[in-house]
Amino acid sequence: MKKLFTVLLLLALTLACVSAGCVSTAEETGDGTITITDSGGRVVVVPDNPERIAVSGSGSTRYFAYLNVTDRLVAIDYQDSNLLVRDGETRPYMIAHPEIKELPALGTAKGVVDAEKLLSINPDILFMAGYSDTAIQSANEIQEKTGIPVVLFYSGDYVTNGDKVASSLRMIGKILHADERAEAVIQYFADVRTDLETRTAGISDADKPTVYVGGISYSGAHGIDGTDPTYYPFTVLHTKNVASVMNATTSTGYAAVSKEQILSWDADIIFVDLNTMEAAGGGGIYELQTDPSYQELTAVKTGEVYAVNPHTSMGTNHETSMANAYYIGTILYPEQFADIDPAAKADEIYTFVDGAPVYEQLKANMKGLSYTKLVL
């Protein structure tokens, strides 16, 4: 009877938590484990406070840097390793924790986990970024092959899925006994958003310029045609984002736009994500400089084109989204943001979230263009 009650209790907890990435403690077993429901709705028995952790997926070590537990990492995704060579690092958490790159990679491509290599490293637990049916199937297969518990977590957009971001941080924090830090990070995100929204809440639409952001990354760098209908800075600043009428095609908010549409919108002010510099053919900045059609845009003619740091680089860099929002606020609403020094504010955010003031290094990696008016 007791066994039946336990099964029913776990089932009820699972139904209450499915797809939320929440955590529940099983009845006391004395074996040092807890039972969680991960972001894919999988019920997994995991070690309580594991010391050796492996992570897989695009930008998968990001949350572990946020939670100050990078010292427990023993294996990482290909994209977070030194096997991936880049001209300049764009991820703040990786600039703050370069030692992560020295750890062994789990596979030879993004999200690939070699079961034999995983077994040879022998972590206590494997965290995988993802929650799709494919991710669930992969997690189940790896767990069955290796016997190592696999936990899925969500690492996507904060604007449309902030609850999933918070649930994942809480779940990881619970497993790793980093609950207080998880709550502090979640609260910090909320406080920043409240501050940004409050500063611009009373501005009438008649006093707002139209805006567009181009060069947004998704599965690689893109030109000026890559945008984000739910771009965090535009959303929290209550801007008139011309692309907001589009439907995002991914969990990170990315959407592709035709040149004709960009010309038709003709936004008053254009912001360019600097990750576009990695795009084939020179990216969005080069396009604005050389394409005769784009040179007819109002923002190009008036010199209202500004550079922002990459908010999507192997996943969403939430801290950069927040830093970008303050910089954009100083451009669009100088009176409401008169107290903000964008570089100092960025370092304040990076120091709290990632543990180090990395803005100047990030700017150097972006060829000194961070938070500048682009000369076209």
C-alpha cells in the first residue's frame, strides 16, 4: 500500500511539473538522491549535490557560470571547448571563465555526446540544454547506455519564456545546492526588467522613434536581414519595434526579413548586433555601407545607426540583453537614462551575473565598436 501511495505521489508531482523544469524531493531513502522533473517532463533520480557535472548543448555552461558552480564542471559541449576556434569571444560568461574551454569536450559537434567518452570521464550527472522531443529521446538513450542520470534544462529566450529560464535555474540550483544563488539571479533579472520598464512607462507613442535591430544570430551569423520581433531591449523599453508584427521562428526570437520589408519599414533608428561581423560577405555593417538600397534608409542618411553587443551567441546571453537595453535607452530616451553610463552599467551586470567586469574585453573582441554610433 505504501509503495502504491509513493507511485501515485510521484505521478501527481510529475503531472504538476511537466515541461516546467521543477524539482521535487522524493520520500527519504537515505541513498543521497533526489527525484526531479526536468524541462522535458522526464522524471529523473539524480545525486543530491553532485560534485562532478558534465554539460551538453549550445552555450550549455552559461547557467552554471551564473550559479557560480563552474568549479564542478568536468566535461563540456564542443561549442564551449577550445576545439571551437573563434576570432573573438562574444559570450560574457566565457570571457569571465576562460578555464571552461580547457575541459574535455563530450563530442565533436554541438550537442553531440559520445557515450564512451562520457563513461571515461565518469561524471555524477549530465545536464543537457534542450526540451524538444529529439532532446528527450537523446537524453533517454544516453542515460540508458551509460547509467549516468541525464537532466534536460531550458536555455532559450527570456522575453517569451522567462518562466522556463527561472525554472531551469531553480532546478539546477536545487540539484547543486545553489538555491540561494539561483533565487538571487532570478530576482536580479526581475529587478533589472522592472527598472527598465519603469523608466519608459510614461512616454507616449507619439514621442517614440521607430526602431529596428539587424544582424541577430541564429545557427550562425546573419546580415542586416536577421532580426528579433521580441528583442529584449525593445520589449522592456516599450519601443516601436517595426519587426514586432512578425512571428519569431525560433525559441531565441530570431526572424529573417526581406530587404524589401526593411526598406518599407524604414525605421528612424537602426541597431546592429555586432555578431554580424562573422557573417559571410561582411555582414550587416558592410551591407549598410555598400548596398545602394540600404543607403536610402532614413537611419543611414541621418547617421542613426548604432552597434550593440551580441545577445545571441551559442544561446541567449541574458546579461548582454540587459546591458544592451541600458545602452539603447540612452540613445532613445536620453532624459530617462541620464544617470546611466552604458559601459559601467554593463560591467555592473556582468560582475553580478558572471563574476567579472568583462565589458572592455568584450568591446576589444568586437573591434572597439561596442556601444558606438557606426560610421557608414
